[in-house]
Amino acid sequence: MSKERIKIAPEFFEIMPPEYQDLVQRATFGKEDRGWKDIGTTKELIEEHSLCAGCPESMAFRYILASLPNPEDTVMVGSTGCTSLVFPHVAVHNIHSLFGNQNAIASGLKRALTVRFPGRIKDVVVLAGDGATVDIGLDMTLQAWFRQEKFTTICFDNELYANTGGQESGLMQKGFVAKMAPVGKTFEKVRLPEIARESGCHYVVQCTVSKPSLVEKVVRNAVFVAREIGPTYLQLYTPCILEIGKNSMEGLQEMRDSEKPTERFAYREYVSDAAKQFLAELAAKEKEKKAAAKQLAAQEA
Amino acid sequence: MAEGKSVIGTQNKKGQTYTDPWYMLHEAPRTPSFFTGSEVIKEAIRRASCDVMIAYPITPQSEAAALIGELFAEGYVGDYFRGESEFAVMSECAGAAFGGARVFTTTAGPGTMRAMENFPMWAGARLPIQMIVTCRGINSPLSIQPDTLEISYLLNTGMLVWHAETAQDFFDWILKGYMVAEEPDVHLPLALCCDGFFVTHTKDVVHLTPADMCLPPYDPYRSPVPCMDMECPPVRMMRDPFVMKSNYISYATHASWQQEVWAAVERSRKHTIHWLNGLIDAENTDADILIVTSGTAVSQGREAIRLLEDEGVRCGLVKVKTLRPWPGDEIREATKHAKHIFVPEFNVTGWLAKEIRATIPNSDRVHAGPHVCGGMTMPPEIIVSEIKTALGMRAMSLAGRGS
């Protein structure tokens, strides 16, 4: 999408919603170095949301949207759950379909966009909870990876079915007592990052969303690798503070506690050889660009 | 966004000429060809300017889905792949249609049922996907033979549902189907059904349009809902989600949208009449006895009428071409003189007879039957027998047939 398309005819400017006016005047669309530090300077891409106060998922949502390298040509695919309460507030095209079919929807979508816009970059990003990704939709998650579909899958892992009130999910910790796990979950947390690697993903990261710079880095890497090499997967811990008995202010600390080296959300990354080479080339180009800019600035001074 | 330029007369990458659909389907010269129904599906898709086809093997549609793979290899279809299950395939079709592609897929029997959650979603999302349904048994114990029970489940999904009698219907209606389904005031998915094996696996003479002509491409910007390609402004879609909010507005919004989907089914009526030359075909409707049916039961009904004529019994015929939109007015008009209406069906429940009974006055005129199911054939003699028995005439027992 060209930024030209969102321009408003001057005679209609005043009657357009303030969000739209803001999008046109201050959006970071088309800005190459956009990132989480832009949050708060504009209404885009998400200003308000209807999640619980202090919900880590809302933080993750903002960081991800701010980190998209190409939001003006990105379509997101969600699933049923708390994410579907936020997507209506997001100024990027997004699809909510059925529960668990998000990677199948994304497969068709990415292929259609490739047929319709050959030679142009159109990114597709899936964003769904652990129930949709790992339980109901696991077949479609895995098969999209087997087929080497070129999009990024992001799982908001809150270790339970949050939106329906805290039932057992495959990513829940063993022993956790939950609705539908009345004597504690009887099997281990499903090791989806490892399965993702074995299933053909080229870039896999497991982390929390306690550090916005880290989220920005992994989201950008995941989107770039998916665009050029093949499927990528991010598993982000976004605890449901409501269902694990925490207060609004305790979400961040919960994530910090869970990302310690011995804990289950310690940072883990897998990069395939092809992706490593690609990311190294990207980094080299970025370095060259910065050096050139620095040189230019020095000459102008 | 749409450029507003006509592509009619220009060529695609395969050298086919984008042709005015009315000319192509009604006036262009046709070549008689001896093909199976599955091969006819391939030939229709060759001319349909399809962007994406997603396949899955389930008998008896597998052959058609595989043949379209050959078209992809030849470069006639933009993309093609095998999905992991019917539910996934229908979801993949949805994704491709959300992205603005002209989409085609096929299914049959239990596959249709496995994918069922997608169909009201397609309709609600206003995705003009065309799906061929080659009907077969859906219930246990296993059957792979033709049985139209699955159509009854499709009737209330919000999709358009047409029921082809022959391979010729199939060829024409696949192409015409896109013309109706993609109208901006319709923009709904189409389930184009046929009776599996009887149509898909038998050879018939089919008159094909020239292979160097094809439909103009789909224009996703004529959709009544935004195309998900970020080519139009990405304003926030809603300030308040429809779901998860226990307030009257969300219920009312959803309810009004459901009604809009069914209003769109109704709006398809005028386009369908235009392209299919009416929602029904009727012959000799002044007769006291009428056979009203759809699919290959129409062909069997024709044979039964010929047998009855030999015995001096005059009988008319109504071929129901579309089930959604439902041709209520047409059936009421066609049956107004009939004293007895027989509805032969290839299913156990008699869903078509129920629809007709709910439509016409004096519905006790409707004889729901004969029914065959589980893949059994329907010899014309059993239709004759049903009619003669109902009229109090002596009917030959089926055991004596052919003796």
C-alpha cells in the first residue's frame, strides 16, 4: 500500500474520525526505523484496547505492532480469544475467522497476495493464543510449517485457555490445577519451539515480553526471515494475570521471574543456516547504511 | 484499487482472451466433447481465470481436484496445493478469498461435513468462493456412493446452493456461478452440487466453449466488504468488537448482519434467473401429475415420464436448478394445476419434498418419494411404480422388473 492511499480529500478532513486524521498526519507507515519507541507519539497502530488492566498481552500487542517492518503492507490473522477483542482497534487489516484455523487462513491469504502482487512485499503475520496454536489448531500450525508457508506465527502463550475462563491447555505447566484439570495437569508443557524447529521453521524464539527492544528485534527478524526464507515462529509468554491470581501491576514481574535462566521462559532461539546467512547479510547492509549516514552527516557538518 | 479499465479483448499469460461472459457462454461456438464430469470440471476451470485452487482427496471428487493440478502445472491457475484436511482446505480457501483471489475447491460427503464450520463463516465474511460438492453418503457404515443427504446441511449456511443434473450443467454453471456469486449485491459463496459418480464418473457429450476464451478476472474491489490486502486505508475496523460484549448493540449488529447475508441470497435471484434462464425448468405443467426434483433424479424422472406415456399416463416435470435461492414462486406457479406431485430423491430424509411442502398450498398433494439412499441407483421403474401405486393403478413389483 502506498501512503498516498490514506490521504484525505481536504474538504472531508474535518469530518473524518480523529484516529484516521492521526493516521494520515502522524502514522509511522513508510518509516524504515519505526519501532517500539514510537509508541505514545501517535494513535496508531493501537491506542485503546479492551483487555484487562495490566494485561501483558496488551503490552505484547503494542510492541509487535510497533515492530512490524512493513505495516502498510501487512495483514494479520487472529483467532478467537482475547486477541479478537483488540484486533478491531488495530489499524492494520486483520482477519478473524474460526478457532484454530489461523495458519490455514494465513496460508491461503499469503498465496493469494503473492499471486495478486507478484514482486511486491506483502507480509502476513499470525497472532493467536496457545489454545488456538497448539491445541485446536495444531494440525494447521504444523502443516503450514511443513509446507514452508512464508509467514510468521506468533503464539501468545498464557499457558491456559484464558478467554473462556482458565481451562487446561497443552502449553500449561504440568501439575497446574485449572478448570478442566481439577487434580492438576497430568502431562508436560508441549515443547512447541522444538517441534517448530523440527517442522521446518527457520527462526524460532521463545521469550517473555518484558523487554520491548528484544520483542522488536525478534519480531523484525521473524518477519524478514519469513519473507525471504520460510516459516518463522515466536512463542511469547503473556501471562493471564487474572487466571493465575496476580494483580494488575504484577504482570511484568511475573514475566521477569519466568525468564530467569533456569525458568521455563528463559530466552531460547533457533536460527537455521539459511536464516543465519540472510540475517548476517541484513545486518551488514544495515551497518553500511549507518556508516554512510554518519559519513554524510559529518560532511554536512 | 480498481483501475476501471476493461480487460475484455486482452490476453492472459496463457494466451487466452478475456471474453465478455455473456458472449462466451451464450453465443460463442461450442465443440462437442466426450468427457467425464470430472474432466468437465477441469475444462470449466481452464476457462474460469481462477487465482487459487486448494485440493484434498476424497472420493469421488479426488479426480477433479487432481485434474485441476494439471491445469496449475500448465499455468492456467495462479496457485494450487493440497491442504491437510477438509476443515483446513476450506479455511485456506477463506484466506485466499479474503486476500482478493478467485477461489475454487471441491469436496464430497464426509469431507463436506468435516468442513461445515467454514461455510457459514464464508457466507458471513461474504467470500464468493465456488465449491463443487460431488455428493456421496455421509453416515456410518461407510459408503462412497452417491447420496444427496449432505445438501440438506448446506441449505442453511447462507451459501448459494445449486444442484446440477448433468455434466453440461456443471460446465456452464461453474462459469455462470462466478458471475452470480461475485455480483457486488450478492458476493456469497456457491456450493455447486452434483450426484457423485452419476455425474463425475460417467462420460457424456458436453458442448464446450472455445479453450482460448476465459472469464474476465475477479475484481476484489467490487466486494461489499474490505479486501484484506492493505490496498485500501487501514482504518480501525470497529471501535467495539461484536463478540464478547454482552450488550444489545453487539447482538443487534450480528443479527442484522445475518439478515443481510440472507438478503444477499435473495438478491442473487435476479442474477441467477438471468444467467440460468430461470431457477427451474418446467415441462407439461398442465398435467395432473408432476415430478418435481433436482440433480440426476431429474434424468430418472424423464425416463419415468416416457414409460408412463407408453401406458397412457401423462406426467409433467419440474427441474429445480437452484435450492438457494429457493424458487418458491416458480414452484407454486408450476404446480398450481397438479393433483399429485412426486419428489424422487437420492436421500433418506426427503429434504426436497419438505421444502416443496413448505412452499405450496395444499401440500398433501406432495408424495415424498421414491427415496433411494446409500448409493443405490434409482431405476425409472420405481418412480413409475410409486406414481401408479399412489394413483391406485396396478404396479409391477420391482422383483418382476425385466422379467
